[in-house]
Amino acid sequence: MSTALVILAAGMGTRMNSDLPKVLHKIAGAPLLVHAMKSGAAIDPEKLVIVAGHGADEVASAARDWYDRAETALQEEQLGTGHAVLQAREALADFDGDVIVLYGDTPFIQPETIEKIVAARALNDVVVLGFDAADPGRYGRLVMAGDTLERIVEFKDASDEERAITLCNSGIVAANAATLFRLLDKVGNDNAAAEYYLTDIVALARAEGLSATAVTCDESETLGVNSRAELAAAEAAFQARARAEAMENGVTLTAPDTVHFAHDTVIGRDAVVEPNVVFGPGVTVESGALIRAFSHLEGCHVSRGATVGPYARLRPGAELAEDVHVGNFVEIKNAVLDEGAKANHLSYIGDAHVGEKANIGAGTITCNYDGVMKHKTEIGANAFIGSNTMLVAPVRVGNRAMTGSGSVITQDIEDDALAIARATQVNKPGLATKLREILQAKKAKRDKGAG
Ligand code: UD1
Ligand code: CA
């Protein structure tokens, strides 16, 4: 059975107190919406429709950035979750299969849970994802009769008896598309909120003799984000899980609570991550690499046996081959360092290719930007770049070539050559003594004037 995902993301998110649409606030470097899209991607949906309202253009383009086939349906006025799903009808006009409704502000639904919903759908016309709430608060309540879900009652409309139910509605619903839209056509807004409730389709389905049931998941999966405090709590929950997973996968985290992961960080077995390391999006670290304290990595690849940091910064496009060493206060951007290359201290390597076993001395800078364009620096295998060399790109340093410390290199250097590009030193015997005498005399004169 083919499946379409409909992700509700039209709400304003008033409590975020933000210009940014709520679903574009990020956890672990990815918008809430993208987390929801990723949960749903597990079942390989045929269609993905985002229902957007507030900030719809921004939401639509963010969705397409992550999945170019994402479609957007506009809900101009937020008249309720049922009304929201109806806005996806046109986008699904030619679609004949199941629809699963997710919320864009609920980032932690596990792929296995969605698989469970799909399995239950094979045996039931309508499936709702519920959870046992520690504090049921204002959630909608699932009214069950055995395994049959009879109806969902919203907190605002519930009797005291119904409010005592702890089995709550996550908001996630699955049904055949035609059934879903047919039932939604029947939903009215005669309720405490004067909204068109998606949840009303359950009672309507039962009244037609259709079957409905609930699948449950852990409450932690249904955590929704409505405020900055909840965003922070969601981030903490994500990080806690990411750390635990990394350690289960054989990664050593010396001080797990201080390591910050992105939604897509991949770290190989027997890698070691020291305290206070931050992984931005797009990082892969191979087995046995060492990421030392206070390093910041994003959009980069670190190969087996490489060492990064302490205090290193790897920016997008940094590619470290096996056994590369990148040391303290070194920044690498859009640069490939071949096997065994070393840049151990205080350097900027941007838009560059560094050959095998090349050694970059302390204070080396690739001057890659002329204020208008970026240019490339090529450093050959086994080259030795003297400390404090400025490599003014575009420039090529040959294999096994050397640069003298303090050189400003503006021309290519052929293989095996030594380039020295700095002022020649001149020594003046006795001149230090003379200069000191002049300066001391000056100071004495000034002190006398002041007194
Ligand atoms: C909804 C459920 C409730 C459930 C709870 C779980 C209904 C009627 N109620 O309540 O049973 O326990 O979620 O969190 O469905 N949205 C739109 N357009 C709208 C209204 C909402 O896109 O017109 C989106 C929101 O942006 C949000 C989601 O739908 O992502 C849920 O809406 P919200 O208003 O938070 O629903 P609740 O009242 O919390
Ligand atoms: Ca809500």
C-alpha cells in the first residue's frame, strides 16, 4: 500500500514569541519540521504534503531544501487540525493510498512507531497514535472499548470522567485517503474551541461501522514544542539520546554531557571524543579518530586515525584523510588534507589541497579571499611550509618544496625548491647600545619636564 504523509505546520506558535515560524526552530541543527519529515521518511512515502500557514513561503522552501519533492498546501486561516488536513486534499487528488498525518512541531516520533501504525492500518480503517501520559493535562483523550477506539474527546469538551482517562492523543492519525477526506467533510465546528477537529473522524468512522484502533508509543516520542523552554527541553532530550546511542555504538565520550551532536552526526566505533566538542550538521568521523577537547566541527569528514584539536575548527568541506593531524587553533574550510598531513598550530587553511605528509608550520595562512573572489592553494606532497607563511592564492607549492618562515608567497614554487620571500636581515654591531642610550636620554628629559 502506498502512503502519503501530511505534516501539519500552519500554526502560529504564539508562545515561541518569534518572527520565525515555529516549525523552523531548530533542534540539533535541523528544523523541527525536518525532524518530523525524517521520522516519516522511514516508510518511504509516495507523497509528502506540508500544510503551512504562518510563514508559509519560508516553511515551503525549508521543506524543499531537505526533500525536493515536498509539496506545500496553504491553510490561510487556522480553523483547526481537521480543516488543516483538508487543505492537502488537492495535492493528493490523484493519490490512492493511505495518509498518515504528523505534526510539524512533534520531532521525536520514531520510525518504528510509524511502522507500527502502518501495520495496524492493515487491519483497521482508522488508526490513532496514543500514549499513556504521566500528566494528561490538556491532551485529547482516547475513549476505548477493548481494542476499539470509539472516539477522541478534546480536553475542553471532556466530562470529568473522560478527563480521568490517561490514554492521550498524540495527534498522529492514519486512514485511507478517500475515507479520511470523506469523513473530514462531515466534521463540524460545534465544540468548545469552535474548530474543525481532526479527532472527530474517529466517532464518525465508528458511526459508519468502520473500525478504529489506537497504537501506543512512549510519551517521550510525542513531546511537542510550543515555547522556547520546550525547545530547550527537546534539545536536551535529543542530545541525551544521541550521546547514549554514540556510546552504544562504541564511541568513547570522555564527558558525554558536554558533547553536542547534530541530527545527522555519524561517528565510527572506537573514535574518542573529548570534553566540550560541538558537532554541527554534516559531520562523519571514522573509526579510531580522536576529537580532542573544545573542537567545533561541521560539514566535514575525519578519517580513521586522524587527530583533531584541542581547540580546532573544521568548517564545511574539510576533508581529513587517514592519520592527518589538525592541532590547536587551526581552522580548516573547504580543504582536503591527504594522508598524514599535519597542521598542528594556529593556522587557517581554506580552499586548499594539502598533499600527503605535508607539514604546515605554525601561523600559516592561506590568503584565499581577495575581497571579491575565493582562490585555491595547492600544497604538494611532503612539502614543508615554514612558520608564519602567507600563501597568497591562487598559488601552488610543489612536492617536497619548502618555504622560509615569514614568507609571503605570491608565485608558484616548483617541486623540490625552497622559496624565501621576506626582507633580508641586516645586523648593525653596537647599534642596540646606542639606541638604548638615546631612548633613555629622551625618557629622562620627559620625566624632568613632568616633575
Ligand atoms: C491536538 C489534538 C489533541 C492532541 C494534541 C497533541 C485536535 C483537535 N486535537 O490538540 O487531541 O492531544 O494535538 O498535541 O486535533 N495546526 C494547523 N492548522 C490548524 C490547527 C493546528 O496546522 O488550523 C497544526 C499546529 O501547527 C500543530 C498541530 O496542528 O502542529 C496541532 O495543533 P494544536 O493547536 O497544537 O492542537 P492541540 O490543541 O494541541
Ligand atoms: Ca499542541
